[in-house]
Amino acid sequence: MIEHVCYKGNILAIIIRNNFHKDGIEFVTPNEYSQQVAYMNHKTGHLIEPHFHNKVVREVHYTQEVLIIKKGKLRTDFYDSQCGYIESKILNEGDVIVLVTGGHGFEALENLEMIEVKQGPYVGEEDKTRFIAVEKENVVIK
């Protein structure tokens, strides 16, 4: 299943659950996103023609990240642009999440192995604003 986490008409995240299956290719992100994520399911012998990617200048305004849960369980908390808590989703082994907009935080609910993919180059602390959740309803900027 593909799940969209939305708030006030904006997509905060796209979750590809481990149980999602479909033949062929399913792009879960629209063309305008800075990260393009697709699910692919091909039969034995299917060929993807050899190719390389051309140099293309792109302008990226926000970092979008993709997390792939290899093992364990992760709680993902979502926040609005005023750092207000919205909701949480649990990710399990094999789930993939594309973090699109808004704030987010995480807690490992079990021993966790995951892979993170995001747009580079990383610019250090200029890349993000950290905030501390005092309570689920009240968040303080750090």
C-alpha cells in the first residue's frame, strides 16, 4: 500500500509499505519533487537498457529525504511549519518513506537499521532548523 501523510492540503510524506506490490514501475513522487522515488517489480530476464545520466543543472529549494527501514521499527512524528505536532506513523522493516515538507522527528521503537537518501551536497547546520518537542502539542524552537 502507498500512503500519503497530508496536512492542510500539503503532502508531508509518502510511505511505501513493505506489502505494496505491483507489476512494472510505479513512481510515487511527481516530477517536480527534488527526489524521484519509484517502486519497481520486474520478472526474471527483464532488461533495463544500459544508460548514464546527463549533467543537468537543477535548483533545489528544500531537502527531501528518503528513509528505507532495513530492520526494526521507527516512529515518525510530523510537525507543521510552526513546529506544532500533527501526527505520528510507525514504519516497519521493509517500509520506505519520502519526507516531502514540514518538520519531522523520529524515535527507534526497536533496534533499528535504516538507510537515508537525501539531496546533496550537505551544508551542515545551515541545512536544517532543529526544535525540541516539549509536549506533543507544544514545541519549542532550539
